[in-house]
Amino acid sequence: MRLEHKKAIVTGGAGGIGRATAMALAAEGAEVAVVDLNGEAADAVVAEIRDAGFRAIGVQADVSSEADIERVVATTVAEFGGVDVVFNNAGIIRRTTAVETSAEEWDRVFGVNVRSIFLMCKHVVPIMAAAGGGSIINTGSGWGLKGGGRAISYCASKGAVVNMTRALAIDHGPQGIRVNSVNPGDVNTGMLRDEAQQLGEDTAAFLAEAADRPLRRMGEPREIAAAVVWLASDESSYVTGSALVVDGGGIA
Ligand code: NAI
């Protein structure tokens, strides 16, 4: 058990990558707060974790709201007694160019993908610092490291996640807090299907294209979860400010 006695928060915990990671963290001994906009789906993940014999709570929240983030942190501390690990993973994508994107959509993507991480860190870092440290993992994207077509707000937001991660690592390393980003390539979740729909493309063809990389397949959520568990655990004790790419070779 690599995470025994650790208390973790996972945002977007009802989605593909979040669910797999919440399960994986719990299986390594962590108590997990599963946070999602979709409270019912979060509760279903909590039920799965509890059925497997582990401890979890569900918290419905919009991660772009400061009041909601404060409630998430307070609830986790009240239930578990602290916070050692945060996986800032909730995210949305809009498959539009700059010309096609409204200012409101731009702000929403940045609210969910970027502001959320700032808010979570603002409220959780003092708790981690008082306890002597912690590990924060932020979900970036291959598209946060290089450009991608028709996803202007998403690419900009994920680039911000990668560099915000480095800045957080510099500021809070002296307090024993490690901050890293995990950057997936195409992963088999609802987001890919949502993208196909937004682009008006055939889902099967879109998914087949996602497999066009050296390892000849898209990723599975558990493969991102494994990287997050490693970054959360003491096995990565000298790793901070890094952008770990988990993409089957797509960036190369
Ligand atoms: P998903 O759509 O399955 O999960 C996203 C979850 O975030 C959903 O459960 C959704 O309800 C939740 N969420 C959305 N807005 C929220 C809000 N305002 N507050 C709280 N929760 C909210 O998608 P997936 O693939 O699991 O995405 C997880 C992360 O991985 C995202 O940040 C995404 O950008 C990133 N990512 C995904 C890739 C993929 O190919 N699936 C590739 C690279 C990055």
C-alpha cells in the first residue's frame, strides 16, 4: 500500500480518468474525496470504492467556484482530518477556433481548467504546509505542450496548467509540497466521444485516428491513474515541477 493514511481529493472524479484514479488511489490505501459537477455520478464512484472495501466520500461541486472549492476542502478535512494529495483533473474541451469561440465559452474553459487549480491550491496549500507537505497533480494534456487544431481555448488552458504547475512547484517546494502535471494523449473516455460529436465526425473514425501513434492505440484511464499514483506517492519524492507525458508516444 503506497498511500496508506493519505487523504486525497480527486476533481472530475466521476469522469473517465478521475474515476480510474480515485479507484487506484483508494486501492493503495488513500481515503478519497470524489469531487464532480455531476454529484450522482460522483456518488456512484464512491459506492464502487466502498464496495471494494475502501474509504471515500462524494462532494458535488463546480470547481470554478471559490465557494465550492472552499466547501470541498473543508468537507475533506472534516471527514478525513487533512489533505495530503490533490488531483486537479476536472476539465472540459470546446473544439472551436478563435473565430468560432465566444468570450463566454473562453471564460468557461479557463474557469474549469485553470482557475479551478489556482483556487484549489490557494485553499489547500496552507493545510498541506501546516502538515509538512503534500503532492498536487494537475491534469494537463499533450495539447498543453504542443498545439492542436480547433481547440484554441483548450490548448491555451492546458498550456497554462503546465506552466502554473511549474510556478506552484517553485513557490511551495520549500514547504514540502510537490506539484507536477500529468499530460495524457488521447484516452478512452467520454471526452473523446464528446469531441467527435462537437466536430460532427463519426465516432468510430475519430477513435481510430486517436490510435495513430507509436503504440498503435489510445490510452486507457488506468494508465493515467498509474502515473498519478506514482506522483502522489513517496516513490516520486524528488520529482516536482515536471510535466509527465503519458501518451503512447504521440508527442515524439
Ligand atoms: P471526462 O469528460 O470523462 O471527465 C471529466 C469530468 O470532469 C466529468 O466527470 C465532468 O462532470 C467533470 N467536470 C466538468 N466540469 C466540471 C466542473 N466545473 N466542476 C467539477 N467537475 C467538472 O473526461 P476525461 O477524459 O476523464 O478528462 C479528465 C481530464 O483529462 C480533463 O482535464 C481533460 O482535459 C484531460 N485530458 C483528457 C484526454 C482524453 O483524451 N480523454 C487527453 C488529455 C487530457
